[in-house]
Amino acid sequence: MLLLAPMAGYTDSAFRQVIKKVAPSTICVTELISADGIKFGGKRTMEYLTFDESERPLIVQLFGKKPEFFSVAAQTVESLGADGIDINMGCPARKVIHSLHGSALLTKPCLAEEIARTTVESTKLPVSIKMRVGFKDYDEDHFIKLIQSFEKAGIKALTIHGRTTKQGFLGTADWDPIYLAKKHLSIPVIGNGDITSAQIAKTRLKDLDGIMIGRATFGNPWIMAEIEAALKGKKYTRPKSLEEKIPLILEHARLAIETSGRKGLLEMRKHLATYVKGFEHASAFRGRLVRVESLEEIQEIFKEIEVALERSE
Ligand SMILES: Cc1cc2nc3c(=O)[nH]c(=O)nc-3n(C[C@H](O)[C@H](O)[C@H](O)COP(=O)(O)O)c2cc1C
């Protein structure tokens, strides 16, 4: 099983559609979406719940701390036709954990279990959890008890990022607790953290049920096709030159603007900067791409990039 990690500000519908184009077997997860926001029908929150049929199976990731809001949110997500629900117990962002959301739930095992159970009981959709290995530190006993309580609550799969909250994104992900979790659970276990190549993906998978890829897809959605092929014992040759990549980059930009208007354009600026690197004048083009105002402008700049690339050959 190959999954695209939920990443706020990046894995919107447009990027998920791009990933599905290059690696169709990928399971995509939305960015974290507030259960409270869904309960109160917040306009912006509801926009995060829109998706395209091509993204299926699509998992909606919820964050919050009130079991009753998760219940309402789960029913709403089900009625909107998503294929699964994931509960965020991994986000380390200060403003998220200060309100006891995200990975702060790891410090409240009873509440975390109640949220898991209530969500499971509120929907027919499969419910999973994405978590870190611990909050301040990794404590094996606490970790095993917690994940077993999730399984007992009816969770259908567990994704584990091999870092503590305290680590943020520093250091390297420790996969030992993930393999240990697999030994203690009968539900599928998905490993996450620092996979940057098809080779590493194959090595990491071992007896796990799946792997989830995050940051390595920035500027390189083709890595999902490489990993997808490698897991099937096949080889995928990704486009090597920027010229070859341009059609998909422009398709990404078109989708971003078509699905999310100005918000999509603003999000796309970050992606554009990650695609354009490794040639003379790349930084000058990046400087322009992070300020673009329309699809036409993006297309124009890429025409100039093509000319610049031809000249440098
Ligand atoms: C910009 C960014 C936003 C993220 N947003 C979320 C999120 O909304 N929900 C979540 O569970 N994890 C989120 N994460 C964590 C990733 O899903 C993943 O666990 C982490 O990046 C480690 O995987 P990687 O080494 O493959 O990137 C985010 C990470 C990044 C870099």
C-alpha cells in the first residue's frame, strides 16, 4: 500500500490529482480538516472537503479534541462520499497542540481512545489514525498500550511517523517503534518518515502493510510512480529534464486554479518554486513564479524557461 502523506498547504485536490495521474494506485489523504469547523459548517473548512472522483479512494483527515464533534464530522464526511476517515494525532504545530489538538492527544490516552471509538461508531467508513511515536519522548510501554487501545476502539489502520512531537521534523525518523507496532497489532500498519527514494521505500517496507510519503513529493510527484513500480518489482523512468516535466507542471497549475481559484493560485506558487531548480537562472525564474497572478502568466514564464533551457544546451 502506497499513501501520499497529508500535508497542510500542499496536498490539496489539485496536487492529489497530479499524484494519481503519475501513480494511480496511491491512496491520498486530505490536508488536516477541523472537526469543529465541519460541525459549525465553516465555509473555508467545507471547501477543504471537495475532491475529484479521480482521487479515490480518498481519506479525509480530521483534527479536533471533542468526541461529539468528531461524530458529526464523520457523518458529514460520509455523506459527502469520501472513502475513509483519518484522525490526526501527529501534528506538532504549536497552535494545534496548544488547543490539545493533533499530537497533543498522545498525552491524553483516554480522550484519544474516546475520540477513536466515537468516530468509529458514528460512521460506516473505515477510520484510521495517524500518529507520532510519542509526544516528549518515546516510551515503549505507553506507545504499545495506546496503539492497542486504538485497535480495540475499532480503528482499521494505523500510520506512524517515526518521530516524537518534540523532534518536530529534526533528526531522523526512527522506524523501530513502527516495526514493533506491527508485532503488537493485527490491523494494517503504515510507516512514515524520511522516505526519499524508491530504494529506501523498498528497504523500509519490510513486513509493514504500507508506506506513506510526504516531503519527497515536493517538486517531484514522479517519485510516487518510481516507488509504485519498485514495490511491484518494476522500474519507472521519471522525466529527467525540466522540459519533459513542464506539461505535468502546467496541468498541476491549471487544476490548482480551476479547483480552488485564488487560494489554489497562492498554494501553487510554493509548488512552482519547488519544480524549478538546477539550471542557470533558475532562481530568477523562481523569484517570478512565487509572485504569479494567473495561469497565463505561469504559461508565459514556462515558455521563457524552455527557451532558456534550449540556449543552455
Ligand atoms: C508542510 C507540511 C504539512 C503537514 N501537514 C500535515 C497534516 O495536515 N496532517 C498530518 O497528519 N501530517 C502533516 N504533516 C506531516 C506529514 O504527513 C508526514 O508525517 C511528515 O512530513 C513525515 O513524512 P516525510 O518524511 O515523508 O515528509 C505535514 C508535513 C509537512 C512538511
